[in-house]
Amino acid sequence: MTDEHGGAAQGGEKRTATIVTLAGAVAAAAISLTTLLFTLFPEWRPDPRERSDATISFLALDRNVTQREFFNRVRGDAPAACTEKQLTRSGIVVYIQVDIAGFKSSSIRLRWFTYNAGNHRREPGLGSNDQETTVFQPRAPINRQIAVVWVPTALPPIDLMSSYFVRFELYSANVLRAVADTTSFPVVRIGDEYTGGWCRLGPSG
């Protein structure tokens, strides 16, 4: 009778050990599957909100690019609301890298302003409006994106050369998170160059 009870006890222990082993295997498989899914679909990963950080890096710029040429690059044609004259305005194309952590599902705005490199004063009227402001909406807790931005060239006196740079400011709501400047670049205004307004719409406008 003792042997019978002993055998029953041993059988129960084996079943318990088997269940524990199976439960561990299932848990490990679930963790592995979750890790795989987060790797394949980083936007599914929950944001732990352990850090809140944003940086801007200036990468490169192209000079002497009309606004029509820019729209052709990024969307294939210009918005219908733009006039032919506006699209002839010359400018630069700036490549900016934005690294964002802790802002998943938030709206991050990238604004620009042109400065005179000689006196470091902001040029009146040369800043992005709400439609020209680049908006990022990070889909993952840690996100890196590249922005391609057209900025109209400043207008120095005719036949004189001046140098300028563009400052980019990154905002979350109304909080300034990061700042980066381009290298300075020279501008010579030609007498018959179009100096009127540009089409104040972004690439998706």
C-alpha cells in the first residue's frame, strides 16, 4: 500500500513537472514571438516613456534649385495652387536628419528661418509658415527620419554677394526640442532674377 501511494505521488510530481515545463515553453515562445513582431513592426512596440529626446543633424544642401524643380523631385509636379511666377523663385534644398525618442504618436514640427551670416540676424519674411512646416508623427518609440526641405534664397542688393545660413528648429507642441544650423552659403542676386513671393505650400500641399 505504501508503494501504491508512493507511485501515485511520483506520478503526480511528474505531471506537475510536465505542466511547469510546458508552461515555461509556452511563455518563452510567446516572448520570442512578441520580440519578433516588435522587430518586424516597430510601430507596435509600446512607448515606455523612459526618455524624451530629440536631435537634428544637418546633412547636405543643394543650391540654385527653383521651387518647381523641388516639387518635381519630391512629388512629380507642382501644386495646382502655385503660379508660374512663384515656381521660378530660386532656393536651396536642405537635407535634415531628425532622431526622436519618446514621442510615439506625437506631432513633431520642423520649422526653418534664414539668417544673415555676417550679423547673425534673422532675415525678415524668410521663415516657414504652418503649411511649409515639416510634420513628423513617429510610429515607434525611437524613430529616425530624413526631411528634404526647400528654402527660398535670400535677396541681397543687386550684384552684391552676401552669405546666409538656415536655422532649423524642432518643436513638440510649443516646446523647442532641438536646433541645428546649415553651413553658410553665398548668394549673388542677378538683376533680372524673380524676387517676388514663392508658393507657400509644403510638398504635400
